[in-house]
Amino acid sequence: MPATPYLLSFDCVGSPSIGFITSTQHAAHIPFEIKRVFWTQATPPGVERGHHANLATEEVLVALNGSIHVRTDTGHEQQEFILSSPQQGLYIPAMCWTELRFSEGATALCLTSTDFSEEDYLRDYAYFLKLATHSSL
């Protein structure tokens, strides 16, 4: 059975009077070595992003502000998540199709297990399903 997306919790210290620091504390909660960090911002509400899977790349997605509605599909299981706290991240395994919708002003932080490579992206859903369902045979 392929890996399944799941939520992670991060360490958070502070108070409303001074603010908060959220940390993975030496990446202890991240299930892979981080190779790349990127963020997405200013996505207009109503625009759906994602629409791809990665052959090898694992990701952790965090909503730094606002909220992100995430649909995931491993070819065997579909799930929906709402990320609305910077103290929580969503682990997205390789071979997991994602579709994301951002609230007004949302910023997404993404930690990945590989450097960017266009060859790692599957952008055709039917082809992704064919690979995902045949890989478990």
C-alpha cells in the first residue's frame, strides 16, 4: 500500500502578548531530509493550484497565514484537509495527487525532499492514476 498523507504538529512557544515561535526543532517532525523550501503567496481566491503529483518528491505543506484546502489522492485513497494553523503541516508522500485552494491572503510554505526537477512532475491525472494503481500490483 502506498504512503498516505497525514497531519504533523510542530513545537510552538510564546504567548499572545509577545508572539509565538513555531519550529520543527532540528526537523525532528519532518520524515525526510529537507532539500528545498519554497512558498506560495498572493494566489487569488477561487484559483485552484496543484493538479499534479511527484514521482519521487515528498513534501510538507504549511499554511503560514490564511487557510489552504487540500485534496489528496494516492490512487487508492482520497482525503481532504484544511490547513489553517502554522503549528500544523501536511505530509504529502511521493505519488500523491494534490489540488489546493487558498483563502484570501494565504501563504503556503513547502518543504521538499528533492530539488526541483520538471521530470519529477506528473501533470496528467489519468496517467497518474494508471501509474498509482499499477504500482501496487
